[in-house]
Amino acid sequence: MTHLGSDGKRFSPEELERLTRALISLELSCLDTAPEALSSGVLLAWHTALSAGLDRMQPGQYRHADITYGFETGTAPALISAAVEDVMVTHQQVLAEWSEAPTTSEVLFHATWIHAELIRIHPFWDGNGRLARLVQAWLCWSYGLQVPIYTNRTAYLGGLNRYHSTRDLSLLMTVTWASLPAAT
């Protein structure tokens, strides 16, 4: 997370502390949510919790204006709800296709795809990256996997940018595999 909000204003140290505490609290509470429960309503609730009561982040509300991030443009506001619902439908279909315990590769690919789609859509005014990484982490935790820790920001953003422009997840998957903590 950067220290600059989508409104162009810096987060104060107090706001950053509130956002950090909100993320930790939500990480703990989301562990009680089953993968099949993921829905647009859950995403909206999680965004509200992640926003730590900061009204400037428009907690739990989809964007109502265009937004750019990096060199990319988010989904048009009128299309956000349908785009998020499409992700949720695909998520449910993937879970239904896993007749037995999914492999590590299957879970990691699916979690990374949802993460990339949420960032591509950019449904919220602020907090999209935190929410997308939380969803990815939660899916990994739900299936007993380690969570990628993206320390190489350049490689991570490169994978997201490629996905945004081509829907090719291969570079982001390479970065994701490299970002898994080493087994001890």
C-alpha cells in the first residue's frame, strides 16, 4: 500500500496505523469464511472493514467515477458490479470443478487470478490492492497454503500490468511462485 490515497492526499501516520490495524483484524476474522461464501457482498463488507472508517475511502461502495492507477484505467463505473459478479460466478464454477482436494497449483492459480481480476477491475476508490491481496491470502489459507509475499514490487507490478493488457497470467504466476516463503 502506498502512503498516498486515490484522492491524491497523503495518509497521516494515524490513518496508516488505523489501516494497518484494520487489515490485521480482517485477516483474522476472514479465516472463518469458507471459500464458497465469497460474494460481492462479502467483498463490500471486507472493503468496509479494510477502510478503517476513513470516509475518504468510500468504505463498502463501488467507485462512481473513472480512475487510473499506474498506466492503467479501471473498469468503467457502470460496468463494475457486473464485472465483480462475473468474477464471483467464475469463482463458484472453479470450486464446483474441484471434485476432490485441489492441488497447490490449482489453488494458487485461482487465488492469483481473482487477485489480478480485482486489481484490473479496480472496483473501489481506494484499497483495491489491499483487498485483492487479502482475497488471495484468504484463499491460500483456506486450503492450507503459504501466502505469497510480494517483495519485488517491480516484478509484481510487471506481472499485473501484463495481465491487465493481455489477460496472460503467466508472468504474475512466476512472480507469485517466487514470492512464496521458503519451506522450513
